[in-house]
Amino acid sequence: MKSNAPMEQGNTLDPESNALNPAGPHEKTWGSFAIFNIWANDVQSLFGYTLVASLFISYGVGGWTAFAGLIAAGLFVMWMVNLSGAPGEKYGIPYPVLARASLGTEGAKLPAMLRSTVAIFWYGVQVYFASTALALLIRAVTGASGGATYLGLTGIDWMSFLIVWALHIVIFWRGMRWVETFLNIAGPFVYLVMIALVVVLWQRSNGQLMSAATSIFANPDGTWASEFKGFMGIVGTMVAYFAAVMINFSDFSRYAKDKKAMKLGNFTGLPLNMILFSALALLTTAGAAVVYGERIIDPTKIIERADSVTMSVIAAITFFAATVGINLVANFIPAVNGIANLSPEKISFRKAGIITSIFALVIGGFWTSFISTFGIGGFVNTLGATLAPLFGILIVDYYVHRKQQLVVADLYNMQGGRYHYTDGWNRAAVKAFGIAAIFSVATVWVPWFEFLSGYNWVIGAVLGGVIYNALGKSHVKV
């Protein structure tokens, strides 16, 4: 009987090796600071800032309600990733391998590829967004502007895009140590620049920044019902924002020194980080309202209004680093592991990275020309709703059915073993996934379920876990 189990732990330090092999002791070097920076980079992107800043305005609630929603979402996500990341930390295995326990050695390819599809799409888009920060830097330094466009991008835009695309390749080509180093630098740097931006706005607002922030916190027309509805909407929005990373957090926890480092990093990186980052986002939004007469939630527009070359250069570098950081965390690593899982013996870490980068070149390069025309939002939301039941299935399988015990050798045995089930598929898990996914996807598209659209991930995860618990016990070998 053929087995693909690695001969020894810890041989993934070489980027040419199998991307899915268990992380060994010499690779499990990530302390709580590294785990914190996973979340720091995840939140502190251009999109993350804009999302958080908009929540203080778009839901029509008071600032304290918005803060409470953000903190509650941070605590909930922390709880979820502590659960999903525990097996990765304990056994050193990535998500595509962990999924074999519940879906089967062949069935695990389904969720891995669904997650990779979402990751590859956003990877290409984030490469494009990071390139806009680099283009801003080039224009700020050279004074160049305008020019002929091709597929919606100028020459500077295309040059910036290709440079950013190549930089991603350089980082992953050197392995996970370089990824960790980049995240550790980018995370704190973003905070330094955000604090500097608050100081600049404070000076230009003639001391009116705090009063403006207080006015955002006030909501005299709010009722208990409207505040609660807004609170739940904010929690749902932020959970949806972190949904993809929640399911594959073992891709990162596998490198944690121990469970204590993972949990401390998640605590500082989620609820505590959300408090500080949200406060800075509120202050910059309030400062912009005083200085420029409107609430601007896009930080690049605030920088443009500041009319400072120095600030533009610093901000461009910051936004560039933050966007590359989230791309590595939320998109690149899940895509690489999912692609490698299609043929573990043939696709190395580097090969999977090149495949991901090629797709990113196409998706990001043509983003402004025709991809945005086809209503991508519904496609991505559908994939996210489809992923939700897989989280519930994973949690029930690992904690309820298997009592947190896995046999690593059988996870890599593609021809037999306790996780091979029927021809490599756990039919009970597939049924639970199918039933729950249909309902969670319906909350995206069916008008009757529109009131549940903000909670499709939570509903799908709970439903998937409940159905699998009812169907799956007889199929589990512990």
C-alpha cells in the first residue's frame, strides 16, 4: 500500500520541497508577535482601513455601538481561529491536509480548491491595489502624471503592477522565513504612519479633532432597536471579512512555537488590535471631516488632500507594505497549499507559487478593463458562502468525533488508511456540505433570505456542523 507520508518532520524549510509536509521543530519559530502581525497585516490594508472607517458612518449607529461591534467581532473571530488553528499547531499540518480527516484524502481537494479559487482571485486584485500605492510613490517623487492608457492603465501603472507582481515572487521564492520577516516589518510600520497622519490632522484641525470624533460617537436619533440592528450588522460584516482566514488558519498556526504563542498572538492581533486600529481610523476620519469638510474613508484621498510630498511618499510605502502583507496572509499561502494538494508529490512550494502568480498576473492585470464589469461580487460571495459549512464540518470532526486526536501518517496515505473512507471520499461530510452550502448560498441570491445575507457564513458553518454531527459518527475511525 503506497503512502505519501513524509519520512521525517520538518523538511519544508527548502522551498523546493513538498508544500504540505508537516512543519518540524526548526520551522516552528513563530512567536506571538509573528501571529499578531498576521492579523495586523490582514486588517491594515487599504480595504481594511476603508471598511473599518465606513462602519462608523454606514450603519447609522453611535460610535460606542460601532466599537462594541468591532470588539465583539474580534473576540468571535479569535475564538474561531483558536479552534481551527489548534490542529495545525499541534501536528504542524496545513489546512488541505487537515481537511483530509473530515472530507477524505480525495474529498479534501474540493474545499482546498474552493478556498484556493477565492484566494487566487483576491491575490490578483490585491497585487493591482498594491501597485496603485507604488504608482502613487513614483508620481510623488517624479511629478509625472497622465499619459496614454492601455486596458485602463498608464505606463506608470503597468510598470508598478509588474514590479509588485515580481516582488511577491521574490518573497515567496525564499520560503516562509522571508514571509514571516516581511509581515513582522510591515505590521508595526503601518501603525507608525497612521499615528503620524493623526498628528498631522490634529495640527491642521486647530485642536478640533477630538470634538469631531465625539460628534461621530453621538447618535441622538438612535433607538435601542436601531443600535442593536447596527451592532449585529457590524459584527456580521467583520466576521465575513475574516471568514476565509478562519477556515485555513492552520496554514499559519503550524509555524507557531506552541499553543500559548498562537493564542496570545490571536488575542493581541484581533480584539486588542481592533480597538487600536479602529480608534486611529475614527480619529483620521474625524480629522479629515474638520480639515476638508467631509468624512473621507479612503486614506489615499486624505493623503492627496494633505498636499505633502513627504507624507505622500511615506503613505505610499505604508499602503504598499500593508497590501502586500495581507496578500501573503489571506491569499497567497492558502492558494499555494490548495494547488499543491492537487498533486502533492509533483507540485512543490515554488511550483505552486508560480502557478498562483501566473493567475494573479492575468486577474490583476485585467482588473480595470473587464473583470470589474461582470459583477464579481456575487461570484466571490457565493464562494464564501460555499466555504462556510466546511468550517463547521472541520470543527465537529476534530473536536467532537475525534477528540482532538489525528494519525498524521494516515493523513498522507492517499491509497488507504482511516481517512481514505470510500474511494477517498467521506460521503457523510460531502452530504452535510452539500445541504448546508445550498442554504448558505441561497442567503446570497434568494430574496426571501435577504435578511440573513449578512450572516450567511455563520449560518452555513453551524448548519454544516450540525448535519455532519448527525450523519458522520458512523463513518469516523478514531
